[in-house]
Amino acid sequence: MLYAIIAEDVMDSLEARSKTRPAHLQRLETLKSEGRLILAGPHPAVDSPDPGTVGFSGSLIVAEFPCLEDAQTWADTDPYREAGVYAKVTVKPFKKVLP
């Protein structure tokens, strides 16, 4: 089943995000290579594709996991979570309708 992982950053997370990004992307690449990643990306903190030094306010990942518990465990061990980038992470089932 698909699950949405919705993360909200702490204030001024850009430096910690930058340092931790390679490890975070490596885990996403693993999901992608397994054919389980639907989409992933950050939420710019301002209305711009490149928020510059303002940074990001969170992230969204939609991926396939066997169950909610597995999705939650994966989210809990994300490098951004461990580095203190995320203030809050919500994991919920997701039903893709379109496209």
C-alpha cells in the first residue's frame, strides 16, 4: 500500500538539511531502485522553486510499504529526523487516484 510521509521542519533547518541531504537522498534512491518511490521533495518556505537562504518548511514522500508500521519505522529512521531537521512527521495511508 502507499503511504504519505509528511514532515514539518524546525525553524532554520537549512544548515542541518544541507549536511544531512546526501544520506537522506541515498535512502530515497534505495526506495526508487526498488520501484517503491512515487514522489519525494521538499516544501520551499517561500513561493519559489529556489528559496535560497530561506530554506524549506518540510518534505513530502509518497512510497509503497507493506504496512503502516513499516512506513512509520522507515520515517522514524530518516537521517533528517535523526539530525533534528524535522519537528514533526506524520505517516498516513495514501490512495493514488490521478494520474
